[in-house]
Amino acid sequence: MAGLAFSEIMPFLSLYVDTLGNFSKTELNLYSGITFSATYLVTAIASPIWGKLADSKGRKVMLLRASLGMSFIMALMGLVTSVWQLMALRFIQGIFSGYISNANALMATQVPKQKSGQALGTLATGYVGGSLFGPLLGGILAEVFSYRVTFFITGALLLSVFFLSYFFVHEKFTPVEKADMLSTNEVVKVLRNPKLILGMFVTTLIIQASNNSISPILALFVRQIMPAGSPVTFYSGIVAAVPGVATLFAAPRLGRLGDKFGTELVLSVGFIFAIIVYIPMAFVTNVWMLIVLRFLIGISNATMLPAVQTLLSKNTPAEVTGRVFSYNQSFQAVGNVLGPLIGSFVSNTFDYRAVFISTSILVLLNFTMVWFNTKSMRKKHLDQI
């Protein structure tokens, strides 16, 4: 349900921006990029603070904070009268971030390490399942009602997430006393492989930058390749949602493969497949070609963030899990900031199609870094096989 709410507004957010003023193409691309990025800029700063509180107060209370705060902020977005008000609310939304990262941290501390790949892959299926239906549902709601009403519905959905989390999520939690709370340097010292952990943080940043570089221009690109008068919002929802179909089925299976053959190997294969799929997206001539390629990219998505979270879980002591996952969310948020800005810059400098090429280059850089960073782990798993 959280994934549903977070993804519900994405297909039409840039189109909503377009209704808030008479903008040129350059202004629309820039304002869409800032609107997408605003939330994540604050998230990058706030996440370590929430992570420290999660280790001392528990992850469940962080779930409640995030869902309740975002429910009100999301509803207020339906009342804005200018793009600046929308940007301000997107900034404030970042303060209440952290639902998914804390759900991951809670899961990582509740299951055996050797099963964390399957467990986090299954958890990712829940989030991706919501992300799958969110854009499609958001597109339908926006067409049937309006952009503004869809924000109200999304706020109500997040409020229901708050109540479900309050009554049905249970946590066996032993708080870390304030006197025993480790500093950042001490957190690094207790990690078995700090170089790997830092590498995964950077990997998360690039994954998010790659995925989100397309977000601000996706609906605009769909409008460009479709005939005039087509239901752009509806098809934008399908294009945004279709990767989730593949990820929904692939994530748990790839998680089990990672537990068996090495998560780092599955992650590397996912990068290679993503590069192969992103490049043809730049040359599509109709929306159906784009939908097929977006479906294929969902398979690579199933290997990315779940695999990174699994590697973090398997290499992080329980007493600092909240901190490590919060640091990872900060890097994820920075990637969410950079991605839309990169997409807006590239589309303004060249065109929408060039964004897919730049995204494939980002994925290639990420693959190269991960390949060398996990060389020893890959060799160990291959020797065991």
C-alpha cells in the first residue's frame, strides 16, 4: 500500500506541474525535475537522524511517523495554486520519509542472515506490487476524476497505512541505550567489510539516479510519441507501471538465486541486462514498443535494490542495522535528487530520447564499480559452486 501511494502520483506529476502555470518547454522540464527531486534532497539530510532514532526507539515508530506525516502532506498537494507551493510541499515530504527503508531494516533484524535474500526479496515484492498498480491506478483516477482528487485519495491511502502499521506490525526490539549509541566512526569500525558497505551506498545512489533520470520526462515522452488526442495520462500510467509486473514475479526468485549463487553475481547480471534494454528505448516509435522494453527493465530492477539491501543485511551487525539502512537511504535520496536533474538537463540540451542513452551510461559505470568491488565475494561463491 505504501508503494501504491508513493507511485500513484508519478505518471502525472509533470503534467500537474504544467497546469500550474504557462510554462515554456525548458521551464516545464526544469520545474518538473525540481519537483521530482525536492523530496529527496531533504530525505538525504534527515535519514541519518531518523536512523539513529530507529536504533534507539525501534523501527515501528519510524513507520508510524513516516506514514502519518506523508498522508497529510500528500493531501495538501491537491490544494496548491502554484508550482512553488508544490515544490515546498515536496520538500516537507522529505522530512517524513523513511517508510520503506525502516521496513527493510525491521525485516533485516527479524530474519536469519542466511535467509535475508529471500525475505527482503519477498518484502520488495510487496512494495513493487504496489508500485506496479500505483501508476496505473493513479493514471485512471486522474482521468476519471482529476489530478487534485488523486492527491486526496493518496493521502487517505497513506493514512490507512498508518493504522495498519499501528495495529498489525509487531517488532521484537531491544533498544540501544543512549550511552551505548555508536558514533559514525564507531559504526564503521564494527562493520566486517566497510569498503563493501560504502560501495553499496554508492551503488544505491547510481541505481536511483539511473531509474529516476527518466521519471520527469516519461509522461512528456509518452505524449510526444502518441497521436494527438490520445489518453496520455492513462498510457503514462501503464508505461510507469509495467516494469513492476516483471519485478513482482522476479524479485523473490532472484533473491533465492542470490542466496544460493551469490547476491553480487545476480546484481552484476542485472546491470548488464539493464544496459542492453535501456539503449533501444531511445529509438522507439510508438508507446507499445516502449511498454515492452519497460517490462524487460523490470527484470533488471528485481536484481538491483533488493540485492543491495541483502548485501547490506548480510554484512551488518544487528545493533547498527538502522543506522546503515538510514545511510543507504541518504545515498538513495541523493540519487533521487540527481536523477531527475540529469534527466531534465539532458532533455533540455538534447531531447527526451537522449535521456535513455545517458541512463545506460550510468548503469555501465555502476556495473564496472560493483564488478571490481565484489571480486573477492564472487570468487568465493564460484569456488563453493
